Amino acid sequence: MTIAVVCPNLIGDTVMATPTFRALRAGFASSRIVAVVKPGVAPVLDGGPWFDDRILLDHRSKDFAHHARAVVARLRSERVETVVLLPNSFRSAMLGLRSGARRRVGYARGGRSLLLTDRLKPPRERSGKLRPTPIIDYYLAIARHLGCPVDTHRTDLYTTSADELAADQAWSAFGFTPADRVVCLNTGGAFGPAKSWPEGHYAALARRLAVESQVGVLVLCGPNERASALSIVAKADHPRVVSLSDQPLSLGLSKACVRRAALLVTTDSGPRHFAPAFNVPVLTLFGPTHIAWTRTYHPLSLHILHPVDCGPCQKAVCPEGHHRCMRDLDPDSVYQAATRLLGMTVCSPRPHITVPRTFAR
């Protein structure tokens, strides 16, 4: 039997789907399982044991082989019998229908119920509104529906030899040694500017970590964040604060850097989820997004936010125009939380801790 898994559209959601990938692999050990995934998200899967093959899907790609028509043809040639739909979109359900698969499994949302054979009801409040549910659990419900064994909530990631070589070269360029403790800062996010923490705050945090905690600080970045990463390094003005801006950037490089980090300080964006998957301590700065949606169950994590009356608004751009949820989250509070995590080790994990007010002012 061949099973196609339509993967989430975002990096973080794909990492949070790895317990479901693991469950599907265990439940259908003798089946051929194929991932349908966006090209920009596909490197998240590199090195992983879950899939026998992958099919790239991007409706906006210049490569017609990635368009829906070509993907449907590929799925039909694979004689796919079951399509597992992790995205909630109507478009993904239509893809499943056109694939010819006899079984199409997903959540009954977005007017797509008639396109599915197996319809899961999303968790809702009594009022009918969607109940904030950790995405890990949301996806695992699909695996359970299919009768797959679910072991833990643990997310998994892997790096390739090329990823590790790129990280080795970056470490050498920065003057870091394998014995150095390095804190990675992840400043970006595809969601929108509402998640961003001010560059000046990052710079103040980075300098304090370098001076007072005597660690190396590496600012991660994607192609669109090079200028911001360079600005943070310039404002920090310390030789132990560096960025990936001048390195050949890739998702694999970011994964490998986080894997060897002592701590990741991050916005609520995709690379945040690399840390739990590698059992690295992580401090997440929350503002406009609801913590409950992206709970990772990671024992070495802290969440910090500055409470505001208008949040969490779940908006990509601050609708009030003041962005106080992130702007008023001061660097001193974040530094104190970071040093707390730097004191934790993988050998002595503590329970998952949510910090909505203890470190917020």
C-alpha cells in the first residue's frame, strides 16, 4: 500500500508533525509512505526516517513539476490508496480527491467535508469557536484515528553530513571551538512583523550574554533577514557576537547550528521548534500569538511575554499600531530568563515551564 502525507505549509508546523510522521511509520511499517511538501519546507525532513520519497508541491513555483497538476499525475502513478491531510485547506483536500486515493483523512474544516472519506472534528469550545490546542496533539489525533501507535509528544529532527560540515565551517569562521557555549538568536518569522522583537533589544541581550555570561552569540537569519542580523551585531559591538549573514544560508545550516547550541532565544517562529527536536534549551518570546497552539512539551523550555489587554491578537501586523506586546518585553527580563535556562542541562531536565508574568513587567 502507498500512503501520501500532505505536510504542513510552515516550517514550525512540520517539525510539530514529526511525532505524527513517526506514528504513521510505525503503524504502516510495510507500506510505502510519500511526503507531499513545499520546496522551502522540505529540508526540515532531510535525514529523517519517516518517508520513502517526497513530492514537491508549490502552486507558485516556476517549475511546473511542482504544480498541482503534475503532483496529481505523480500521485496517480504511485497508485496512492490513502492520503493523510495535515493542512486544513480546501486546496489540499481537492488534491487528495484528484489523486484517486480511495481514503482521504483530515479535519472537517473550510467547507471540505464532502471531499474527505474520514472526517475528524476539530476541538471546539461550547461557543463553537476553535479551542486552542497544541498542534502536536492536533496532528496526532489523525494518527490515532488511523490506528497508529503513539509513543510520545517528542519531536525529532536530523541533520545531514553537509549540514554539519557547513556548521563546522561557520564555527571556524567565527572562532568558536567545540567546547564553547554558544547562544543562538532567532529573530525572524514568516508570520509577519507582529512577532518581531526590536533589533535594539536583541543587541542589548546579545552584548550582555557575551559580557556577563561569557558565551558566544550567533544571530541566525534567512535570506530576507541578513540586514537585520548585521544590524544587531553592529549594535551589540562585541567580538563574540556574530551572525550567519555572510555564510551560505540554508535551513540545514540553521538546524545544525541550533543542534550544537547551549541555548536558543527565539520569537514564536519556525526555527524555534528546532531546539526541542534536538533537546536544546529554548526561550521563546511571545507576543501576538497564543502559547497554547504551539506547546512543544519540551522540558528545557521557558515562555516569556509582556501581558497586554489587546493580546494575544493572532495578527501578523499589530492592529493597534503600538506593538507593546513585544516592544515592552525588556531585554533585562529576557536576559534573566536566558541565564536560568543556561543553568539547566540536558542531563537534569525540569518540567515544562510557562512564564507569562514571572519575568514580564
